[in-house]
Amino acid sequence: MGLAQNIIFGLVTGSYIAIAAIGFTLIYGIVNMINFAYGEYLTIGAFVGVVTASSLPLPLPIAVLIAMGAGGLASLILARVFFTPINNTGPVPMLLTSIGLGLVLRNAIRLTAGRSGRYFDTQVTTFRFENLPDFSIGSVDLLGDLFVTSQQLVVIGSAIIVFLTLHTLLTRTDIGIAMRAMGDDENLARIRGIDTQMIRDSVWILAGVLAGLAGVLIGIQTNVSAGTGFNHILQILAAAILGGAGSPYGAIAGSYIIGIVLALSVAFLPSGMTGISSAVAFLLLIVVLLIKPSGIAGQEVREA
């Protein structure tokens, strides 16, 4: 495949990583923790989506909304049970708790859903990808042939909608402005009358909603299994750090860099070495952080 086609693959990968990385970095920036259980939130959303779309069945857009709602609800419940009680214990206990919670959730999902992968059967929904146009542009100079599928358009389009909605939320709404204030200085925000616990809960819900959406988009592109979220958590973490931990806009930029590097690594590494594509992405992360430790958006990783 040509360079242009692999860049398209990278943009698709970067899109669903970016959606998840926004939620991940919002948790870091406002709750001040690195949540390694976040990958399982993607898995929960993916399974809810695939069951709703294929087993009930319901139209895919409705299944996506249900998956997003399930992700938000699961995120809030888990936060209230496991993370809110230890808010003041520091980042290390919260980090260790998230690692343990992720392990428990992953194995619980595996015991419940089995080890085999599941696929979105769009034939039984009223939203059929085969009814959407695919675009074959043909030869693009030295870049090679370019073909864009309807699934890829849905993933990229969903990401654009999320980015615009997020920007509006953070800049035009009271709750978004309160989130930004808490990210800068939680004590000052509390003194100014902001209900910090309500904002934390809102962040958990928003992060879960984004995780649910990202899980469904990953499932549409590949499949859904107990390891769906776990297989992507390091890419999400790398994108968030590369962009500048705590910055949603930086997470978006870092995600697309990671996505394109992964796609190009798979395309151009010698046969049999494609399994180290993630290592190439992390090598890029290390190089960038050596040059600019604060990341693209200038947000340094704190004591967490």
C-alpha cells in the first residue's frame, strides 16, 4: 500500500485513540491520577455496543448512544466506589488502585463474555455501512492509491464531532470553565465557590462517555474482546503524555502522531517485525520528551 493509504489508516487509528485520550487526560488534569483501569472502560462500552447492535438488535447509532451512556455510568460508579474515598491519599495509592481495578475488571469481563472476539454485524442493523459511499481516488502522484471506506469516514467524522463538542464545552459552558479552573488550581476553584466534587463527578462521566464511544469505534474497525481496552491503554497513555499530560488539545495532537507512526511502522517495517510497531511509537515519545519534556502542549507530568 502507498504512503497516502497508510496515512489514512494512521488518521483512523489516531481518531479513536484521541477520543479515548481526551477522557484519560481530563482525569489526569482534574482528578490528578493516572487511571490504568481506563482501558476497561473502553471494553465495557465496546461490549455494550456490540450486544445492543447485534443481539437485540438496535440501529447502530442508538447502540453507540447506549454504549456511551453505559461507559459514563460505569465510570461514575467505579469512581465513587474505588477512587473518591481515597481522593486525599495521594496519586500513588490511586494509581495502584486503578491497576488492581483494571485487572479485576478485565478478568471479570473475560469470565462473563469469554475469550473469543465479537464483531459488529451491521447487516442486522438499520445503519448499514454498505449503504454509505466508499471513495477510491486512484493514484496520487508518488503517494500511491488511496481508498477510504465508510467505516473509516465514520471514525474520523466521530472524532471531529467530539473535538468540536469538547471545545465548546470547555470554552462556552460554566461546567467547562469550572473544569479548566480546577485543572489550574483546585484550592482556588473551591474558594471561588466551585463545587469541586460535582466537577470531579462530571469529569468521570465525560471520560466514561468518551471511553464508551472509543470502544465502539475500535470494535467497528477490528473486533471486541476482553482485551480491547487493555491492548490500547499504553497507546492512549503515550498520546496523552506526548501531547502534554493534562491538556485535551495536546492529547489530540499526540494521538494523531502516535496513530500515523503506528500505521507507517506496520507498513514499512520488514516482514515479521510489525509486532514492534508500538515500540517505535514509544521510541518517538522518548525522543520528543528528551527534547521537550513538557510535551507538545507544555503540560508537564506531575508527581503522579
